[in-house]
Amino acid sequence: MVSASNAHKAEANSLFTSEKYDAAINKYNEALAVCPIYLDYEMAVLHSNVAACHLKLEEWKEATASATSALGSLDKLEREIKEKDETEKAKKQEEEDAVELEIVSPGAKIAGPAIQDSTDNEAEIARRKRAEDIARIRAKALMRRARARSELGGWTNLEGALGDYKKLADMPTNLGAADKKIVQAQLRTLPPRVKEAQETETAEMWGKLKDLGNGLLKPFGLSTDSFKMVQDEKTGGYSMNFNGGGPEK
């Protein structure tokens, strides 16, 4: 299954290079279909590559979904690694505690530290390499999702894009010079876009609520104009005050 998945991935990579993005998506999906679901890193790479294809096709919603799937796989992988490390650390501590209880000769007590097993060094190198790989793919997926969210627009998406770019700003070692420039530029331009979108959508929401309220109040000879929203300066919350009876005659 792994070999089949890798074969589909290689073909998809070639199609992507040839700018045949729809065909590449199909091949990446075939790779995902046969990839063992416990291979979280490999799944993350494939989802991130699908996101890259959707970006090329300007399919922002689909790109966002694929990048989010990639990040979800990486989150799962990091949780599993953390749990495994904690288990191994606890096991090692138990072994060390057991050794401390053994009776050792005076000569052993003053002997130098035991030579570290080469397998320990190899395991540490492998852990570091895996951590670097995860961080690299996470940076790519975040960049792709941030771009897609920014292009989609709207308060929620823009706020999400800003959050992604902030995360990227905290991991600059995994970004190239061009990506760093993009991140810094977006951190400058996105906040006013987020604020504008928030104000626009809030105004639209109040308008819809007002129309609904007028429909409910009309049988009683009232309208939403009979009520006033007052903001509490301390809490920032709103309360509704009644201004009087119905419309003047």
C-alpha cells in the first residue's frame, strides 16, 4: 500500500510540475486512498500538496480544507510522538531507579559514567530530523491555508488568515526569505481588512435582526425604532431600552 501510494504521489508531482493541476489532484487523492491512515506524516504531505494544486486553480475553499487536513494530521502525529516520548522517559526513569537500588561495589560507585549507547544518539538524531520535517510541512500548510483564507475574504476567513500568519511569524527558521516577506506584509495589511469585514458583517447582521424584529413587533403597533441599544462603558456589552409607545399619530 505504501509503495502504491508513493507511486501515485510521484506521478502527481510530475503532473503538478507540468501544470496539470486537476489531474495532479486526482493522483494525490489516489495516493491518499491507499496510504495507511496511521502514516500521519505522509498523509499530511499529500493533503498539503492537494492544497497547493487548489491554490493554483484559485479554488480557495478547497485549498483551505486540504491545508486544514494536513495540519490536523501533523497535530495528531505530534500528540503521538509526545505520548511516546513521555512513556519512554517514564520507563527509563523506572530502570534508573531500579539500578539505584542495587548493591554496587565501592569501585563501581566511583567509576566514570557509563558510555552512552550509540543507538541513543541515533534515536535522538532521528527525533530531531522528524521534528524538522514536521515543522517544514506545517509551515507549508499554514502558508497555503493563510493564502486561501485571505483570498476567500469575510470576517472569519480573514481573522483565520491573520492567525495563521502570526503562527508563521513565530517559526521563521522554517520559512524562506520570500515567504518571510509575505508573512510580514500580510501582518501589516490584514488587521484593517479584518476590522472592515467585521464592521460590514456586524452592520448586515443588525440590519437582518432589525427586519426580523419589525416583523414581530408590527402587530403590536411597534417597531425596532421604539428600542435603543445602549453600550455599557465598563463591560462593553449592550442592553436594550424602550423609548416609548408606538408611532406618533
